[in-house]
Amino acid sequence: AQSVSQHNHHVILSEAASLELGCNYSYGGTVNLFWYVQYPGQHLQLLLKYFSGDPLVKGIKGFEAEFIKSKFSFNLRKPSVQWSDTAEYFCAVGGSQGNLIFGKGTKLSVKP
Amino acid sequence: GAGVSQSPSNKVTEKGKDVELRCDPISGHTALYWYRQSLGQGLEFLIYFQGNSAPDKSGLPSDRFSAERTGGSVSTLTIQRTQQEDSAVYLCASSLRPEGSYEQYFGPGTRLTVT
């Protein structure tokens, strides 16, 4: 069965610091990969997605992720975080029925 | 346009009671998904509907859980004889098509507390 691992449970950064959140998935075939974000009190929103093509994917709000097939990884990055990036971030892989299989999430706290 | 809506936003129930949670997907979206978000378990897939086809129930944790989707639109998730471990946020999502390339749009969730 497919699974997703997010290595960091809680990350605390100061504004302007660079961010990298780790994500590894288990499935070795063709994968659809996603990062979702949940801001405090809000519902899940899509940040970015990868299906095929350029392994460096750019999303909203300056986020990007790199698909490295050999490492089964899809890490999320942002060069300079803002206080407004404080949220919980979820990595997910697309299941066989189009459902999403999520990692346990990483809470990001950005100190102003 | 309207997004995915869910009701109620919060539900407190006593152990052993039945509860119904409702999801209104985005109009025209054929695929509908239920997930559960709980502390320590993260986000778990529960059940999936594609149009009027029989649902994929592979993620349901027990036979106390059931769901239906009427007319290919509104969906109801029913939990019978609730247990304390059922306490969680239940999320509904819809997408235009079930293929993985279509974005899933999530509702705000229903927070269920079983006392």
C-alpha cells in the first residue's frame, strides 16, 4: 500500500528564513504528488502538484517542490518565509481511486 | 462561486448515539471523497463516490460507518453507535473528475466530539 512520510512534526522559523519540508512516499510506479496547506481556522488548500514533466514544480505564494524519483521524495521549499506562512502542511500521493493518501503533516510556526 | 459546504460545523454527541454528517460538493463535480482528520492519525481516506456508481468503501474503519450520495450530489456520512475514538474532524472533498490530475477541493469540515 502507498504511504507518505513527513519527517518534521513541528518546524519553527524566523521570518526571512528558508524553508524545506521533507516528504517521502512509498510507491515506486507513476505517482501524482501534492502539497496541501491548512492555515489556522481555514480548510485545506492546494499549494502545488506534480503529475509529470519538469520535476521542479512551482505553486502559489512562492512555494516550490522538487520531485526526485530516485529518492522517492517530494520536498517543499520556500526561500524566505513570512509570518503569514504559519500553517500546517500536508504532503499527499494520489491513490488508485483518485483519493489522496496524506502524510501526518508538518506544523510550521514563523516568528515575526 | 460556492465551494464545498459541510454541516453541521460542530457536533457533540453521547457515546452510543448515531450521527449524520452532510456534504454539499461543488456543483458539477462528479467525484466526492470523505476523509477523517484526527490527532495522531493525520488525514485518513474513508470513502469515495464517482457519480452514481457504487462507492469505494475501502477506507471505512468499521461497519458502523456508512455513506450515501443522493442524485450524484449531496452526500451523508452516518456513524452508528458512536464511540469516543470516532471524535475527529470529518472532511469532504470534491473534484471535477476522479482522475488524479483533477484538484480536490475541501470543505471546512465537521468537528465531531463523542462524550
